[in-house]
Amino acid sequence: MSVIARLQRWYLSNCNDDWEHSWGVKIGTLDNPGWWFKINLDETPLQDARFEGVRIDRTEHDWVYLNRIENRIEGACGPENLEEALEMFCDWADRTKLGL
């Protein structure tokens, strides 16, 4: 299953006619170049889950950073690393949901 399909499934699993009006997922671009995203965990099964930050620096355009800031996972990555970064979030969400 693609990472986009996994993220869509996670998003939909939290939609309850209320959550999606206040929270959700935001993705945008950086000017250095790269991507950023914010995934809100409020009122989800992950809201109290521990998240270990990620910092990978390979080259000027090949990097991934993920951190938990309050009740959000915030990520930034190089221009060709969006799939990798979102996969890290999805893998963590799946492991946490399964209690691994």
C-alpha cells in the first residue's frame, strides 16, 4: 500500500464529523527547496503516544526531520524525501496502534 493511501486511511479513521473540522493534516513546500507537514494528534489514539524525533542529514537536498511539538508531528524534508518522511509517520502510527 502506498504511503499516501496509508495516510489517507489514518486521516479517515479519525474523522468523526467533529475532528476533521478542527484538526487534520497540512502539507506544503519550503523555499530551500523541500516539503513540510503538520499532522495533528489531538483527539486521536496517538495523542498521548511517545514519539522519538528523527534527524537525518545526507546531502543538501536529501534530509528528513520529524519532531513532536505539543500534539503535532511536524516534519520537514528535502525535495525528494516527502514519501520517506510520511512513511516514518505512518510506520510509527501503525507500531503505536499495535502497541509495539
